[in-house]
Amino acid sequence: MRNTIALPAPLAQFPWRVVIPLAMLVLFGAMVLYSAAGGSLSPYASSHLVRFAVTLVMALIMSYVPIEWARMGAIPAYLATLVLLMAVEAVGALGGGSQRWLNIGPLVLQPSEFMKPGIVLILAAFFHALPVGMIRTWRALLVPLGIMLFPMALVLLQPDLGTALAIGFGGVVVMFLAGIPQKWFIGAGVAGMVAIPLAVMFVLKDYQRQRVLTFLDPESDPLGTGYHITQSKIAIGSGGIFGKGFGNGSQSQLDYLPEPHTDFVFATMAEEWGLIGGLFVLLIFGIVLRWGLSVARDAKDRFSRLLAGGLTATIFFYVAINLLMVMGFAPVVGIPLPFMSHGGSSMLTNMLCIGGLMMVERHNRRMGSSNGFS
Amino acid sequence: MDRHITSNQLKDVFDRRSFVIGAVQGGIGLLLAARMGYIAVAENEKYTLESESNRVNLSLIPPRRGWILDRNGSPLASNRADFRVDIIPERVHDAQKTVDLLSELLDFTAIEKADLLHRVEEGRGFSAVPVASGLEFDKFAAVSVRLPELPGVIPQRGFSRYYPTGPSVGHLLGYVGAPSREEYETDPEPLLLTPGFKMGKDGLEQQFETTLRGVPGARRVEVTAGGRIVRDLDTREDVQGDPIRLTIDGPLQDYAARRLGLESGSVVVIDCLTGDILAMASMPSFDPNSFSDGIGRVEYSMLAENDRVPLRNKTLKGLYPPGSTVKPMVAMAFLEAGLSPDAAVGCSGGLRVGNRVFHCWKRGGHGHVDMAKGIYQSCDVYFYHFAQQLGMDVIAEMARRCGLGQEFPLPVVSQFYGTVPDPAWKMEKYGQPWQPYDTVNATIGQGYMLFNPLQLAIMSARLATGKVIMPRLVLDGTTPQFGSMNFHGDHVQVIQQAMSDVVNGPGTAGRARLPIDDVLLAGKTGTAQVVGLNLSNGKSGPWKYRDHGLFISFAPFNNPRYACAVVIEHGGGSGAAYPVARDVMTFLFDPQKALDALHGFEAEWGGTAQERLDRDYAAYASAAGVDLPPAPAPMTLARQVDAEARAAVAEPQQADTGAIRPREDATPVATTPPTFGTGVAAT
């Protein structure tokens, strides 16, 4: 492709299509974090940039990993993550409270984060290995469901609804793309319509249920749980078309907006940059996700296709839920906005997905050139 | 359905489905863009407003209160710029700790500290509680720098009410204080919750609250969600309340109050041309300046225990038997009923009616007594005799015409109107017919008759001028025109002359003569017996049993300009009252001469009223310690004082069974002087 421009091979093969938009988004995010810290690089903006740099290097290294290694490593990686999840539960139980982290020396590991790309990886490998003819059998449904539900249950126990949903979403998208019969999805959809209200009433923890109820009517409790959504809408709405100007966001600067640097970073941004800034962020996400789907479509084998599609869906899930939440379309579930929110886990997970996509893209190119496409 | 699926078919499914996913993603992207556009553009105005109301905090600046001026425009109540400290109890984390630290910084005594803690705990969750005002800058600064440790404490520059003459105007003007919960509930304005705002709690301060209040200023500040002020945005100045201008003559009011000295009593002075109340003093009193930050428990206990009831405004709520001061009025009733002023009786020290003898105060008798002599010698027999002839009804009617037993349209919290007894009244009240001795008692102002000092002053003014003088307290730029009392012929002059003779002629109060050559005072003495002769001689013994001393007067006698009534509670007799009236009247014509006299007295008494009050307070505080009950809130206190005043003047449950035996002295005076101080120990 584009061999009219003669670039040196390493440069030509460098994934500019994704790194440039991502870098723009991360830089923009750093500016917002700089403002949210009251006009200071520390503590948010500088570490945000450092994390991006480190995880970008990690992603680029990942892109050189042969795709077969990834396929073969899927089951050990899944099992290892599962063990870590159980270890989290065990440590939490021993410590007398729930937690999401494992402290291993100086490292703080959040195993549920690895499970998001992990579930995509193992399901892609499963469907790759599944004989073509069996795609319409129960095995194509039940085995992936089992693979998904086990870690989801562990994560729900932590309790972390947002991550459990992200795992579920990634898995379901891979199953969908793998081609299991449409009627099962329709059936699951109907079952879901019935089950969700029941789940809300009987399964969710009190604070989770409260969040859902508040989401349905945020003004009912403007100073309690509805406070987050109300203040977020005020921030976005008062920004108008061009925003209040860099560093002038009263909602974030004066602490009215909760979590202005993590979950509600988009509202912080929108207050100061307005609709223009919002459209810019949506556009960049659009470019990145479109790149992800095009990588999936260009993939030459089933594993690569499903892996790329699933990873794109995982990033999409983060973006969509976070933005729906800050705009008052989804309950507050505590999911950060990829590449903008301050936070190491989120950056790591999303860059793992990006790295996986880069790996598939490099694989596509190699296959393409070896197959003589251009 | 095709059971043989190929790898290519799955690739097709993938392409189709990835297209669906792409479409869903694009759709959600568009939805988000549209949603954001809606919030940020269509609803921008609403959210901008909400963001501003988050960011901007409007805090009210209490308005400067309107001044209360005397008739000459000098302030009776003004405002002093000062440094003050308030507490908002709702924001206090640890009341005890906060009060401890504040007390240390402000050098509070243990009692002040206990008062403050009580108020903070009472006021919890409500408006600001005043801690201190009129602070020196050093103390103010000491509190200001410790603010991080004192959440809820608000030091600010402001204005506090200042009464230059303190206790002299306490009853007249009332005082101000922080609004109570009840007041906020009836008038739920945000201003009432503003730290430093004070409203009128009693007297004219309460009556003219709406005029005096003014319009609050406002300060717009940017605040964080936690309430920390980031910066000032803008400030709107307050609008000071309108002043009210009283008919009171400030120096005269102060003089009258101070002249009462150690006595418990009241002075009312009225301008006979306009009805203006020039002075209305009731002593002992309280210092309204010290009430505005809340009434301290020591101060309250000291005032509440005092049997001279410093919290009662005696000019309006003290009811007294008028004694012989009603005689000019009774004489006028006789004249109007057709009695000739020359009609005379022989007084032999008593009058037999039926089988009973009613005594004159002069047991030896006055001999030949006509109306003038009946008044200036205060001959009881003269009045007994003609009252039996003319009947009680003419006396009662004249009493009402002269303002006795009447309420006047004055802007005061309450006034007691007393009793003008007549046969119909007695039948209704006690179910018993009017007896000759009831008439006898009434002619000498005893028995059921009860009037307040203001009514006595009005009676004096109406008799002196023959006009229906109506009192007023507020100057409104008009000169009132009064109708005539329709007294016939020279009846007014007869009374004027007889009352002048009381002072300037062969009367009972020669020492009441004004020390001014060309102004002659006319007056009438009165001694009101509190208990029978068998219990006390009225002049010594327990203070409570001593006679009330009364004196009504006007001057100049033949062209009356000022009328005055003085009542000294348990002063031992009229001899305690007329010197006060003389000096107060002197002040109107020659202030320096009157002041010289007062300074002599005050040297003897131990200082001015304010000085004595301060000294008593210090003595009481050191004796009392902290174990005192906290003071009630101003509204409760006002109700309590009112109820006590009503109980004090309650009419007897049983009808009188006989006549009063008058004292054998027309102008008795206490044989032992009143106790120094405000009289805590006088029982």
C-alpha cells in the first residue's frame, strides 16, 4: 500500500495511523489534566504523559511479537490471570475486606484489567481452533460463555461492575463476530430485557442499585448520588460551543465536579473547550476505532480478525460507557475515558489493546506482502 | 439451513457483522455528538445559570440601622463601626473546643464563656450567634489568624447599635438582638440569618423595625464546593434604614432618668402645646448597649432579682393609686357639675357619713375650706363632703375625660390602662353595690383607682390647658390642633391658681417652687398608701410597705407649656416625688442650674446611673459565680416581664370594706434614705 512514497521500511511500517491521533488525544488529555490540577503538571499531567510513553513503547514491542505466539499464549495467559483474580479474592478475604489490587513488591497489579484483552484473546483462539462446521452447535455457545462467566463472577465479587461488563462485552462481541447464530443473540436480548430489572432489584449491591435508580432520575437526589451526573451535565452544558477557556472551568476548578481528572475528565474538558473540544475527542476516537475495525477486516486469518475486532470493541466499550455516563445517558459505573483519564490501569489496558491491534496490523502487512498483495 | 459452512462463509459473516458493529459504533458516536450539542447549545443557558449559582455565593451585608433621633436631631440610638465576631453553630464541628479557644483569645470570664456555650448549643442549626462586638483590633486580629482552627466563626467589620445615654433610654427605645427562630419563622427573610444582623427586640426599636431596618447590601464571592471563598466578585452597598425622630428631648430624658437616682420610679414630661412626650423615664433600668449581643446570665439574674424591677417600663406598665393628685381633677368635676368655687365646708379633722367617720389627713382639721384651700391644703373633708353631694358618676366621667384609665395611640409595645371605678364597674366586678366609703376613697385617689404615670401627666396637661391634649412620641412635621375640653367659664384658671398655690402659696409643697424667678410651677402632691396604717407608717420599715410618692405639675402656671408627672414607688410619700419634678422642670427652663443640683446628688449617690449599674454588675458578678441559670431569649423575657407587671397591678379579689385612713402628713418622705445601688438588698 502507498508505495508511491518511498519511506525507509521501519518508518513506513511504523503505525502512524494510530500513533498520531493517539498522541494528539493524550496530549489534549494532558492539557485538561494540567488545568484540572489547578494549572500544574503534577500530579496528573506529567504522569499521564510518562505512562503513555512507557505503554506506547510496550505496545510497539508487542507489535513485533509473532501472532502465533499470541495465539499459543492465550490459554496460559487466561489461566494465569484467573489465578491472579482468585488470589485477589483470597487476599481480600484474609484482609477482611474486598480489594482489586495485588501488591507484589513495588508493583501494584490489577488482574481484572488484564482480563479485558485476555478474554478477547482466549475467545479468538477458541473460535480459531473450533472446526468451522461446529459454529452453529451448542459448544460454540456454551464453552465461550463458561470462559467468560468465570472471570466475570470473580470480578463482580470484588465488586467491580464496570470491569465485569467490559469483560462480558468484549466476549460477546467476539462471539458475534465469530458467527454464532443470530437467533441466540436475539434470544439473549429478550432474556436480558427480563433479567436486567430482576438483577437490578435482587443481585446488585445497594450502592450499585442506587446508582441505577439515580441514573433514571438524577434530579431526585441532586446532592447525593445524582450529584455526579448533575454536576457533569452542568459542566458540559455551561461550556457552550467554545468553552470557558483554558483554566477557566469553574465546575472543575472549584471542586463542584467530582473526579474531574478520572471518570469525569470529559466534563472537565468540555467545560473549558466546549462543543468544539468534544467533537475533536469524538473524532479522534472515531479515527482510532475505525483504524481498529479496518485492521480487523484486513486480517488474513480468523484468529487475527476476531482478536482485532474484540480489542476494538473493548476500547469502544470504555469510550461509549464513559461518555454516555458523563452526558447522563448511563448510570455512574466508574469507567474512565481511555487516553484522557488519569490512571495507570486504564492506560495499560487500552494500550494493551492498541498493542494487540498493532500486532495484527504488522501481521496483516507481512501476510499481505508475502502473499503478493499491494 | 445450510449445514455445510465454509471458512469463506464465516469470513462473510464476519464482514457483515463487523460492519454492523462499525455502524453501531458510528451511531453511538453520532448520538453522543448530538447529545453533547443539545446540552452545550440548546440547554447552554440553563446550565450556565446553574454553573454560576454553584460558583457564586451571595452573602448579605447587614444594613446599617436607621438612627433614632431626639426632637433636636441628636441621636438617642446610633451605630458604631466596630469589629465583631459571630458564630454559625451549624458549621461548628466541636462547640466546646471552639468556645474554649474563642474565650481564651477574647479573654472571656467563666460566665461569659458559659453564656456563649449555651447560645451556641441553643442556636444549633440556625442563624448566627453573636460572640462579641466592639472588639479592639488586637483581639479581632487574634481571632482572625486562628480561623483555620475555628470553623463556623466569622470575624467581620460591621456596625453595632450604640445608645449614648444607655440606661436612660432603655425602656423607651428597647434594644436590638439577633433574630430568634420564632422571628425567622414569621418573617423568613435570608437577612435574618445573616451574621451580624440585629433586629429590634423591645420598645421603639421593635415598633419601628420596618422603618429602621434598611436594605441589606450584598457581596458576591466565588466559592468552592466546600464553601471556601476564592475571591470577591462585587459588592453592593447597603441602604441605611430611615431614621425616626422622636418628640423626646434627649438631654431632658437623660436628666430625668438620672434625677430619679436611687429611687424606683418614673417621670413623664409633656409639651402642653403639641402633646409631645418630652421625657418618659423609668428607673432603675438596664443598659440596652449590653443587651445587643445577647443578655448575659449575670446581668439577667441581677435584673430579675432586683425588687425594683429594672426590666419593667413603669411609665406605661406601672399602675399606682394616684392619691391626692386626683383632687384637682375631682375639683374640676365639681365645678363642671355646678359647684361654686366659693362653696365651703368646715373641716374638723373628719366627716361623719351615716354612722361612720372619715378622717382628714390633718387630724386637727382645716377649719373653713373652700375649693382653692381644699386643693392647696389637700383637705380630704372638703372632697368627702361634696363628693357625697354630687356623686361618684361626675368624678368618674371627668376622670375618663382627663385621660385616666385610657389607652393612647402611641407606638409602644403595650400600655396598661388602669381602672376608673364607678358604681356600674363595681357591680360588674364584685357584684356589690357602691358604698359611700368607695366615693370617699376615690376622692383621695385610693381604693380601686389605678393609673399609670403617663395618664397622670396627660391629666395634668388637660387640666392645665383645658384642651384635649393627646400624647405623641414621633415627630412627623405637623403641629397637632387639640379640641377644647369645654370647661366652663374660668374653671381652668381656678384650678391653675389653686395648683399654683400648692407650690407658691400657702400649700403643701412649698419646697417644689422653681429656683427661677419668673416661672411659677403649679402642682399637686399625692401619697398613695400601699398597706394600712396598722402595718406600716408608710415612711420607714420594709421598702415594699412604704407609700408611693406622686406629684403632678405644670409650668408656667398661668400659661402652661410643660406638664409633668412623677411617681416614686415606695418613696415614703409625695415628699419623695416633688423634688424630682421641681428639678426636671427647672431643667426645661435653666438646664445648668438643674445639672448643678444633679451633680451634687450624684456625688452623694455614687455616680451616674450608668456608673452605678456597671459597679453593681461587677459586684454581683464576682459574688454570683457561674452557677446561674442562663437568660431567657428576648421574646420570652418580654412576655415574662409583662406577666409579672400584670400580676403586680392585679386588682384585689375582694371588694374594699372600708375607707382608707390617710397619713397625718400631706407630703411625707421616707425617714431612711433609699439604699445605695440599684437596690438588690432592699428587702
